[in-house]
Amino acid sequence: MSLLPISKETLIHGSNDGGKDVKQDDASMAALLMEAGHRLNLRDHLAGILMDSAKLMSVPGAFYSYCPLLSQQESHREFFFCSGS
């Protein structure tokens, strides 16, 4: 079994609590996912069950993106992991 270095701290897009809190923390990833959704002819929509935390997305809210730091000392991001349910 492969283990990816992902957790709720490295989640940058999606929700880990059933849509109560929706994250869209990385502008470059949000732009990439928005472009992918538009290329797939997916319509922009609000994702989330609470209006104050809902985010405009063009991919499903259950599509998760993670971006772990390579080490605790590094403050930049090198790669992304994406998964859907």
C-alpha cells in the first residue's frame, strides 16, 4: 500500500468534513481546476453546505487537492496530489 503525505493540514482544495468547511487556499491550483472544469464543460457552482464557507468551483466539491511541503523548513510548494470520491 502506498501512503501519500496528505492530511487535513495539507488540504488546499475541497472539504474534509462533508462540506461544512470548503477550502480553496491556493490561487494557482484554483485556476488550474477552474480551467479543467471549463474544458470539461462543467458549470461553476457553489460547493459547501454553509453559505459563509461555500466556494465557487467548477469541479465537484468532493474533488480534493493536497499540497504537502517537502520539509518543515520549506515555505514553498513543489507538487500537488489530487483525488476524487
